[in-house]
Amino acid sequence: MDDTERRLAKVEDNIEELFREQRAFAVTQGKMEQTLDHLNLTLRKLEDALTGIQARPGGLWDKVVNAIITALIAGGVAALIGVFVK
């Protein structure tokens, strides 16, 4: 009977160690999920910033085109006024 009790105690110890390792793994997995969430948030912020940077040259080009059109219209109006004033 002593052999059976010894073997049973060893199995109980092994099960307890298995549970300890499982709990440690759960903690590690929780930390990893938290890190991944943080990385995903940072990636979304970087994507938003990149989209803004990519849109900026187009916005500047639109301003240049608008300025040229405005200057041409102003020049045309000034020429018409010059013709009528003479």
C-alpha cells in the first residue's frame, strides 16, 4: 500500500506542477495580448499619420492651382477694366 500512496502523491505533485505552469502560461499570454493591443493601437496611429502625410502634397498642389486660377482671373478682370477705363 505504501507504493500506491507514494505513486499517488507523485501524481498529485505532477498535477499541481501542471496547474502552476498553466497559470504562469495564462499570465504570460495575458501580457502578450496586452502588448499586441498596444502594437495595434500604435500601428493605427501610424497609418493615420501616414495617410495625412500622403494627402498633404495633394492639398498643397490644389492650393497652387487655385492661386494660379485666381491670378489669371484677376489679370483678366484687370485687363477688361483697363480697356473700359481708356
